Amino acid sequence: MPAPKGRTKIATETKTLKVGDAAPDFTLRAHDGSEVTLSKLRGQRVVLAFFAFAFTNT
């Protein structure tokens, strides 16, 4: 089955996390172009804010 528009095949194969599960490690691009990796922030408070379609052309 092909992935829906705007989604990758990886997104459709990712397991669902439950409350209390540890977040998997990932790297995202920050607003200033640098890369931020979750595992490098261990021991710090982390807040993620996702804005669906905020910066897309859809």
C-alpha cells in the first residue's frame, strides 16, 4: 500500500508509543538551521511543538 501524500513509508511503519514509553532518538533541524538530537539533551527538559502543515506548500 503506498503512503498517503506527504508521508513517507517510514511513517506508516513506525510503532505507536504508549504513555510512559521512552521516546526514540531522533534528529531535527532547528529554526536556525542547526541540528538537534534528542539523545544529546538527556537530563534536560525538552518541549516539542509540532505545527502540522505550518511550513508546507499544501
